Amino acid sequence: MESILEKAKVNHNLKKEEIIELLKTDNSLLFETANKVREKYKGNSVHLRGLIEFTNICKNDCFYCGLRCSNKKIERYRLTEEEILNCVKRAVNAGYKTVVLQGGEDSYFTSERICSIIKEIKKYDVALTLSIGEKTLEEYKAFKEAGADRYLMRIETTDKDLYKSLHPNMSFENRVNCIKTIKNLGYETGTGCLVGLPNQTIESLADDILFFKEINADMVGIGPFIPHSETPLANANKDNFDLALKVMAITRLILPDINIPATTAMESLKENGRVIALNSGANVVMPNMTDTIYRAKYELYPNKICINDSPDKCINCIKGKIQAMGREISSSKGYRNDLF
Ligand code: SAM
Ligand code: SF4
Ligand code: FES
């Protein structure tokens, strides 16, 4: 294992067999090496992206997600443009340089409506990330022209059969095409996967990591899968933190200069999970800017952190955690090529 890590630290390439070996081994050296690579390429700054969960309405039925359309138990909501802009102002006032607009695939938000929101948000001089799922080429183009800078769409899994079994009425090929289109249009492109899905193999996780490298992702978010009671995967294993951390750390080794968030799901599974992730290769945190009244309704998975907290509480909480680690809060918009 030591020799694989030594090699990866220098040339940032790993073969599938080597990734598999790293995924199968429990050794803190992986995390220490990823932390060093993060420090060398990204410095000690942590980028904060203000997350706005603007609609929990979704036409899709992903087997793992609490927002899936078949879940009749959640109360649905969508924010008005004014409410979205209030979240943006909150993030800007806290000094954040990026906001992320995330939601289900909600057909109320037509291309025209999204473009109008993008233009309003861009008046605040922030980088804007969209995470609103699969759209057409024309829609992606229109969002880019309206001012969106980045787009996040996880591949979720590169195992085609597993993908098919978890996504009724969706296609793996279309997901890949969307991600490639986003990249070709010049968005900073974020992708990622879920770790610990039932029937997911270590080999397929190695393929996921190689996929991030192949498409040269600018951002990779790794989510430990957390089973939700109102989904078909309710009884699945939820002990996925350690494996997700390994996938994240290996991703840092082979894509040394990208942005990697310490994900909310990591902290939801393990106390201080984001701090652990920031010490294992991550350099980004996405604090929740959504009003408290909506938070519990954006229940992708159970025990999600911060659902009873206010945006101000999150702003102060995360600042305190980062400073206590001896890391700084970045004052840049945090593009991949920004120097720290
Ligand atoms: N609808 C858009 C999409 O799917 O790309 C964006 C919003 S979706 C809620 C954001 C991410 O939540 C998904 O990419 C998925 O990986 C994650 N997610 C959904 N259910 C989850 C679960 N049970 N555990 C962990 N992450 C989950
Ligand atoms: Fe909808 Fe995204 Fe959840 Fe799938 S993961 S059901 S697309 S919100
Ligand atoms: Fe929300 Fe800590 S980040 S309370």
C-alpha cells in the first residue's frame, strides 16, 4: 500500500487494481497522503458555498432519495424568487463568494424562470452553481448564457445495471451525456457518486473514481448512502462513512487540484464527519442557507444535520470548526484554477 501511495502522490495516476487495493485496506496513511496532496495543491483555505434547497418537488423516482415522487409522506415546497434571493443575500452578507441552487427536477421551474433567477443572483457578484438535474442542451446553454458558472450532477454510480435498477425511467447514457454536455459548454463541472448502495461493488467504486478522472471533473462530491425509510432501500446497510471517506481520499490523489466538498451526508452519519473529511482531502464545505422552516422537508435521508438550525447558526458553526482546525476561510470564488 505504501508504494502505491508514494507513486500516486507524485504522478497522480492509479490503475484500477491499485484503487481496489486502497479501497480494501484500512490504513490511515491513505487519508494522511490525501491531506498532504490537498495542502500542496489547494493550500489551507476552505471554500464555503452557500446551499439553497429551493424545491423538494421532483418528477423522478430514484430508489435512494427521500424526495422521490413516490414518497407521498413528505410535504412539498418551492421557494419564491424573493425567498431565494433572501438566501443569497444572507450568504453574501456572511462573506460567501459562491451560492449553490439545488433542488428536485421540478417542472414549475421552467428555463425562463431559472434564467430570471440566475440573472438576479448574478447581480450579487457571486459564483453560481446549479444542481437541478437533467436538462436539454438548449436549457444548459440558456443557463450558462444567463450567468451560471458551475453545474453539479453526480453520476451516482458507473455500474450501468445498478444505475438502471435504481432509476426508473432514467437512462445511464443520458446522465453521462448531460455531464459531458455541461463540461463542453464550459461550466465548472461537478460530479460524484453514492457509496454503499445495495449491490454496489468495490470494483464499481474504482470505476467511479476512474470516471471522475476520465471526464476531468472540476469538483467531486462523494456521498455515503444513507437509507431513507420511505424508499425501497429502507433496510439497506447504513454503515458507509469509512468507505465513502476512502473514495474521497483516492479521488484527491488522482485529481489533486480539484474542489472536493466535505459533504453534509458525511457529517449526518458521523459526528464531526466534515472535519474528518477536511483532514482527508476535502477543501470545500456547503453550509445550508435555506430558511429553517423548509429544512426538514428537504429530507433526502434521515438524521440530516442542521434541520432545526438557522442559517446564522450554520454560518457561525462552520466558521468556528474551520478556524479551530487552523484552516482559513477562502476569500476567493474558489474556481478550480484559483490559487488557493
Ligand atoms: N435532483 C438533482 C440530482 O439528482 O442531480 C439534485 C438534487 S439531489 C437531492 C442531490 C444528491 O442527493 C443526489 O445527487 C444524491 O447523490 C444525493 N442523495 C439523494 N438521496 C440520498 C441518500 N439517501 N443518501 C445520500 N445522498 C443522497
Ligand atoms: Fe429527484 Fe435528485 Fe432525489 Fe433523484 S436524487 S429523486 S432526481 S431530487
Ligand atoms: Fe449547521 Fe453546524 S453547520 S449547525
